[in-house]
Amino acid sequence: MSAPSAALQRLRLRTELRKARTRAGLTQRQVAAKMEWSSSKLIRIEAGEVGISVNDLRPLLAAYGITESRRVEPLLDLARNSRKMPFSEYRDLFGKEFLQYLAFESSASIIRQFNSLQLPGLLQTEEYGRAIMRSYDSSAAEETLDRYVEARLLRQELLMSDEGSQLFFILDESVIRRQVGGRGVMRAQLERLAELAVRPRINILILPFSAGAHAGMQGPFTHFEFEADEMPDSMYVENPRGDSYTSSDPEETGRYLERFWDLEDLCIKDGVPDLLRRVAERLEEGSDDLVVLLNQADSTQNR
């Protein structure tokens, strides 16, 4: 079995530190004063935003009354092994919430994601991803776009092996019909999706327009489960304004998990690879393009 990722070990460490402080009956402010730290330093450690050195962790554990070697050493190991977080070289591009998302993504045993407007980053081709990012900021320097694309492609290493996380993606029908980047780019993207949909760990489901109104119309979300028993489920939600947040609150993560299952019941599950290929072919013909259909109607009326 491979060693746990740095992201998972940091997540486990922050969870243990929060529990230890709570058991000791101390507030973050009291601990910061005792350690002669700023309150923000402890907050960032407990949020998993930064690592903690072994030299800082030893006195912190002592402040929590944890001094026995059998309890201290495993926590020190977590600190040693969690210093290098995934994608830390992209901190200038991504906010702390999305960096936390990337930590969850690289460590989860099950990822469930619903998208209503665009394909998840894990499934995007380079050309599709570049078109999306260019639409967000048409003035972005090419070098910046290159780094965004580079980070996205690095994330997709999760897809390469037949072993690892179980991935479930629910895509609204609009996602596979919107011509991001033009017909050629979108056709290549749909063909890529069809290839991914036959892999054993990857489950792609389509939520059809015929499902009508549904809970997913409130917006996209991602739910994470972890193999380690002590790691709670987590979730990530982003709204159209770009605001996002992560949560490990059991009530909230449970609600989103149930929402995912409800959406799953409305989805097309069988024959998805063939369906995606057919959509790609019809896209090339233009037969499902509303603009084409409208032009055809105008042409008929003018005869």
C-alpha cells in the first residue's frame, strides 16, 4: 500500500490538533497566548493552510497535555510528512479555498461532483480548459493561462491509473451541449469524455433536460470521502460570483451527499459512452444547434 499523501496527512494532523485543543478546554486565543504566537498562526495551522514544524508541534502538544511518546511520535510523523502540499507552487494563482479543494481531491477515496455549467477540471481537454479560462479573463497574459492549464493537466494524473479514487461525475445536459471553444474543440472534448467513461474508476452520468427542475439548479458542488476513519467527509461549493468554501460539518456534508444521490436517480447511467459519441457527431452536423435550427426556420419562411 502506498504512503498517504502529504495533503491527507496534513488534514489528519489538523483534525487531531483541533480535537486535542477542544479536549484541553482551550480557545485558539488562549493557546496562541500560551505559545506566544499570533492568533492567525494557530488559525492557519488548524485550517490546514500551512504546515507546522516539529519544533513548534512539540510544545503545542505539551500545552494540550500530550506528552506520552506513543501519542506524540505519530503526530510528529504527520507533521514531517505534510510539509510539501500538492500544487503549492501555484499559490499565486489559486485562493486558499481552492488549494484546500486540491488537497481534498488528491487525497479522497471517493469524489462525487455535480456540474451544471461546465465540465469539471479533471475531465477537461487542454483546448476546452484554455477556452474556459480565456472566457473568464480575456486580458490574461498567455503565460498565466499556460500555468492554469499546466496545473489542470497535473491534476488529471488522478485519472491515469486503474487503481485509486472512485470518481463520480454528474453532468447536466447543458454541459455536453454547450460549444465551448467551437465545434472542433467540443467534439474532441466529447470524444475524450467517451473514452474516460469506460474506465473502471470513472463514472460519468448525464442529467437530461427532461428531468425538469432539480436540486442541482442551486449550483455545482463536490463531495469527498476519505479512507481514513478519522477523516470526516468534506465538501466544496462555489457560486457564480466565484465565492467558494469548504466544510467538514457532518450535517452539511450529509445533506450534499443526499442531494448527489437524488440527482443520480434522475440521471442517464447506461450507454453513456455511445451517447457522448452520438452528441459529438450531431454537433459536427449542426443538427442540434439552436442557431442553425433558427436559421433553417427563417430560410423556410422566406421561400
